[in-house]
Amino acid sequence: MLLQCVAHINGYFITVDPHSEECFFDRAEAGTKLGLMFETVEGGFLDIEVRISGPDQKVIYQGEKESSGKYTFSAYETGVYHYCFSNKMSTLTPKVVMFSMEIGDAPKGTVGAVNEGEAGHIKLEDMIRELSGTLTSIKHEQDYMHVRDRVHRSINESTNSRVVMWSFFEAIVLIVMTVGQVYYLKRFFEVKRVV
């Protein structure tokens, strides 16, 4: 009984090649709460095009050049919903995208919970469902923060290595200039004798 209250969640890391599109599908009943959370982890300017469409191919959400996002909606009819990530704007760089799809419970009244007649059990199930949703939300936030930490750590390490390389370059230029000036001054004050 407790397992029926837990929402179905799938989390993935995918690579979307340049000039390509990757699509994923979820089947849901009308009124079911669906959610998509995504984050571009690697590649180019960390942007991706996102499109969510319904069973009738009607576009529910479309975003261009987004690095991360969350989108939650209710299924307006029973059928297969499409989540597509497009990298068609990129010519060279593949993108790595972390995303998770969440399918909530079917709307109340479809299973036979109303016919049980025990209000206490229904209230307890609702509380467990709410707790499960909150825990899922916290897990999504932790995943999001972990990915953000990894992206920012990569940026910081890259910047640090560039600063170190530039410092070495400046030190070498300074040493070369010092040796050059000493040599030039030594030649300037050197007395030439004709024998």
C-alpha cells in the first residue's frame, strides 16, 4: 500500500550530439502531475533547447538556450507525453544534460479509494503522498546542487590553471627582460680599445 503512494521518478545523464535531438516519453492519465527538471552539465555555453509536447503533439513548453530549469504540469489528456532536448544550434560541441522526469499519482477517484469509506486511512495516505512528494523535491534539489557544484568547480579549476599559466609566462618574460637589460647595459658601458 505504501509503494502506491510513491511517485515514479526517472533520472538520466545523456549526451546530445551537435545537430541532433534526443526525445523521451512518459505515458500518463489525464490529471496526473508530471514534472521535468534538467541541467546542462557540459558543453559549449551550457545551453540546450527544451520542448515538452502532449499526446496530440501540442507544445506544452518550449525553451531556447536554457542551462537549467524545472517545469511541472498536469496531463490534460491520457496519452504519451514527449520531452525533447535539442542541440541543433550547436555546430561542434556535444552537450551533456542531466534530467529527471517525475510522474505523480493518478488523480483521486480513479482507483477505488473513495469506496473504502475509511476517512482516517485516506487522510494518512494523503499525508504519506505529500511527504513523498516533499522528499522527492528535496532529492531533486540535492541533485541540482550537486551538478551546480560540479559545474562551478570545473569553471574555478579552469580559471585557476589559466591564472597559474599566465603567472609562469609573466615570470619567464620578466627573467628574459632582466637578462636582456643587463646584457644591453653591460655592452653600453664596455670600453672598446683599438690595438
